[in-house]
Amino acid sequence: MIKKCLRCAMPLILTTLFLFPIMGLAHVPTDVNGKPVISLAPMLARVTPAVVNITVERTNDNGTDNGTSPPTKVIGVGSGVIIDANKGYIITNAHVIDHEKMILVTLKDGRHYSAQLIGKDNGFDMAVLQIHANHLIPITYGDSDQLRVGDFVVAIGSPFNLSQTVTSGVISALNRVEPSNPNDFTSFIQTDAPINPGNSGGALIDMQGHLIGVNTAIVSPTLGNIGIGFAIPSNLVRSAANQLIQYGKIERSALGVYVQNITPDLANAFHLPQSQGAIVTQVISQSPAAQAGIQEKDVIESINGNTIHNSEQVHNLLALSRPGTTMHLTLLRNHQPLSLSAVTAASKTLSASSSTLPFLAGMQLKNFDDLEVDGTILSGVLVVNLDDTSAGAIAGLLPGDVIINANSESITSVKQLITIAEKKPKQLLLEVSRDMSGKLFLVVQQDA
């Protein structure tokens, strides 16, 4: 099953906070903007003061089995980037400062400052810190939407607590979904610039010294760098940081549509001119999308002037838009262009007002088909994610579960499950396929 593969991949995705061996190759371009490059030193002299070392003190409360040992102090090391010199704002990864007791920021010139957490979002793995210091040098944002595979990049951070370490490489791929969490919002930049434990939260810059990404994770079967690293694109970083600074959190909005990428086969089957865009597979009843007139099989080509290349972009734009934002969509319907506008709702509010409540509220679901080891096909509804307080979570559902039966009806699609929930039964008796546990029954209560 796919979800088995995903779980197998999870140990190989390492957030770059901890310590593992280094390896990698350096790349240096021969010219930038038509001018010969002898050294990256002049550019780095301007940029590296904006990259800081972050030391986090945590308390490990696990102790021994009998609970007699006192809590132990744990020190973690990561990186950060100054984005506002006047107010002392620094961006980093949320996992760098997770469970923090004390956060210490060290600048390139050796000054140390205690940092205050302004806000963080675990879904985007982003956090904003603040220090009170003079003579800070901020980084300049680049436009990550303009990146191309093959562009030269430089990673700056503190691997192994070695501050101001610089490595170089190229962009290997764009719009990557992290293998350990294919349902996260972020479309990553993949790079072969050596990114190692301790680089988390550090800068990925272009040859002009502009921030194009924040380094966050690596893939490795050997617990060391093998040239596959991931960075959060700068345009997402900027939007996330703005919300965290203003509100302390990111409040996600929703349109009420499910979308998927358009493969060449789908483009051919639907007689579409290209594989660009995201095709609507389902519209939730009474949602902003439904009220705006969006229909299944519509192709979303742009949102608020942003060209849509894939479904991940739709998720990202919605996740970084506050509820109540007007979305201007350009669609393709039956080969004809169409423009519509919809006002987003809060994702939880949308769920709560849905006619599928209370059974499916707070759950992210998608259609699922996979080839089993015995050659049979398992079809159902994959539980992508769910809120801890949702009725599904209380009933025992877990991310990765596949719902194959509901109230004695075989389930092969989300739409079919919603239809059963809309009948408003007293409860949902689910048959679920789960890795390592085989099949099991769970009951989702209406008043959970």
C-alpha cells in the first residue's frame, strides 16, 4: 500500500536540527548576470550577517521508568534569518524551537541575545523570533516563483553548531512534496547544496544574495547528507512570517474544493491544451466554492493573478490566506475560459457548517486506490489528517487509515462517504484498513 511506503520513508526524512555526518559536492557558477565570478565572497560578505545561530534549551521530562530521575536539560542547535533589522524579527523552523525553555540567538559578530517567540506554525514548520539589538543586517527576499531547475544556490547555516557554514549547489526540482508528509501544505524546493543537521531555519539564497528559501529537511538512508535537501520557498516564508508577526499564528482559509494535478494522461482524456493547472475533483456543498459556482472538472488556471501549475499551489495559497479573503479565479470549463470570485471561509468554520457534520468535521480525506501484496486492489477513502478533537479522532481514526466500509456500505470515494454521512444516521460504523493491524471496526458518534 502507498501508506506503507510513506511510513517506511518517514525515518529517512531528517529535520536538520540534530547531528549526523556531512558529505556533499560544491557547485560554483562561472558567471552571474553575464559577469565572470571569481569568488562568492563579496556577495556572502553582505548576506552572512543576516544568518544567525539558534541554541535552544529544552527540558526532557521522560526521566527513568520509575520516574525518580529529575528532568534532564537538552540543548538543540539550528539556524535563523533576520528579516527585519528595526524590529529584530528572525525566521526559523518551528521544529528548531519546539518545546523551548530558552532561546539564545548568536549573531555573526559574536553577540548573544535571548529571543522571544512571536509565533509559530507546525504545519508550515515556520516560526518568528524577536531579539532587541542594534546594528542588525536583514536579508532581502527573492521571488521563489521565478526559480528554475538548474539555478545555482547557496545554503548558509550552522551544521554541527558550526556557525556561518556555506555550501553551494543547484535547484534539483521545484514543487516537491516532502516524502514523509505528502499531505503537508508546502511545496518544497529540492536542492543538492549540502544541507546538514543544524542547517534548519537557515538561508537558501541565489547568486544575488536574495533569500529564496528556508532550509528545513534532508532525505538520507545513511543519516547524512546525500544531496537531497528541502527548503520552504521564500514567497511562502514571507506570507507565513507576515501572519505570524501580525497574529501570532496562521489561520487557514478554505474554498471547499478538492483538486488534483493534471497529468499528461488526464490532459489527453479531458482534451486539455496542457498539463498546467489543477482540476477540481469535488466541490463541498454549501461551501464558498459551491456558492461561487465552481464545478467538478473545472480547471483552476490562476488565483488572484498567480498562475497555478499544480494542486499544491492551490493548497498553499488557501493556507496562507486569511478567512474572508476574496479569491479571483480563472477557470477553464468545457474548453472555455471563465472568471469567478469566492470569499474564503475559515477551514474549521467551513467544516462545522457542512452538512456532513458532525461525523466528518475536522478530517481531511481523499480517494484511495492501491495494489496490495496479494495482487488485489484496495479502494476506499484515505484519512490524510484529522484534528485531535474531531469525532473521527475520538473514535480512534488515525492518519493513514483507509475507510473501506461505512454503515454496511462499501466505500470507494469521499463523495460516497459524504452521501452516507448526509443521511444523518445516529452513528457511523466504519470498517478501516490499517497498517500492521489489518482491518478493524470503529464507531464515530454523532455527539462526540
